[in-house]
Amino acid sequence: MRRKLAAGNWKMNGTAADLAELNVLATLMPADAPEVIICPPAPLLYRASTAAQATPISIGAQDCHMQASGAFTGDISAAMIADTGAAYVIVGHSERREAHAERDRDIRKKAKAAWASNLTAIICIGETLEDHEANNTLDIIAGQLAGSLPSAVTAENTIIAYEPVWAIGTGKVPTLDQIAEVHDFIRSKLAIRYGADIADMIPLLYGGSVKPENAALIFEAENVDGALVGGASLKATDFAPIISALAQS
Ligand code: PGA
């Protein structure tokens, strides 16, 4: 059985007072909840990790630098993230690909840096609206998988999040058939590269406007193992029903 996971990406939202949401979320989560990860902004990682110790929630970062240390003002390394108690790091989110011009090969290096510090990498891929409208989605996904994933991917060190750029923060969601098609495609590409045994166990998350209202439908797709949630992860009262829908899927 593949792991099910619900990951919340707080993006550049939240200060220490918002960490109270972790306890509320732990109270609202069903007893049979899947793995839950919250990725707060970097300054909150240590406090979040400490606060989450009394809960089943794990903590992740939103990005890491590809180098272990050095003259990179403002950046944080994977070792620094691990030192806060966090266990996961998102790499290659489309907002980083766009606003920070991150390329596939940068993301591949970041994933390796994450592993070197024993962090699980949540590697994001997804096509733009232009690619989607030109029917190029599967080509783009194939290219991003080939370029962003290192060769040593395992089901323990990597989670893949498929997030169509046009669905992030827009309230627009692909149809269930579209989501299923891309997730099936990703799984088949992983099987070719890493073998069916590894590919079958790698969690594939869908991300982009996942809400309490649409989560159950999205989780119907066979190769969707969970969600990467932005806006609806900020409030425990929004995130908890998504987690419950995943538990029931
Ligand atoms: P959203 O963001 O749920 O607010 O659309 C998803 C993401 O960027 O991971």
C-alpha cells in the first residue's frame, strides 16, 4: 500500500501566532489520518517543529539551496532545515521556478541536497496555462520529470507533486479525467526510469486549488495519493476536511 499524504504549503504567510493552527489541526484530524505535513515559512520552522512534536504532524520547508554552505545571502541549506527538526522540503514549486528562474537542473541538485541532509524532497512539476491550452501537458511533464528528478529517487526519499500552474491559487481545477491522465502518465514514466516496484510506492500528490469542496473527487483518481495544498492549508478548519476526505479515499 502506498502512503497517503496531505501537505500544506503556507507560502509567505504566517507568524508565530499562527502556529496555534497546528494544535487545532491535530484536534480536528481523524484518528486514521494519513501523513500530514505543514510547510511554514523558514523563520517558523524551528518553532513549528517543536510545537508539532506533541502532534502527528510533520514539518517541511518550502525550498532549500542546492549547495551545503557558502556565500549565498538570504538562502538556507538543507542541513539548516534538518537542524530545525523539519523532515521534508518542497523543491521546484512553480512560484520558485517562475519568480526565481529555477530550472530543472537546479531542482535536481536541490533534491540531492535535501537527501544529503536526510530530508524527503517534495519535487513539484506542472505545466503553464499556455502549455495546457496548446495540449503540451504530457510533453512538459515528461521533460520536467527527466530533468528535475535525480537518478537515485526512491519511495522513501521523494514525493512528487503535480501542480498545474494555472490551477494554483486560481480556483480552477482540471477535470478528474485530466488529473487522472497526468498522474497515470507520471507513474508510467517513473516505472520506466526506476522500475515498477519503486514507481508503485512513490507518493504522487495533486496540487492547485484543492479545497474541502473538491478534495474527495480529486482523491478518486487511482494514482493520486494525496494533495499539496496552499490557501486551504492556512486554517485548520479548511485543511482538516481535506485530510478527512483523503483518509476516506
Ligand atoms: P493553492 O496552492 O492550493 O492555493 O492553489 C497550491 C500550491 O501552490 O501548492
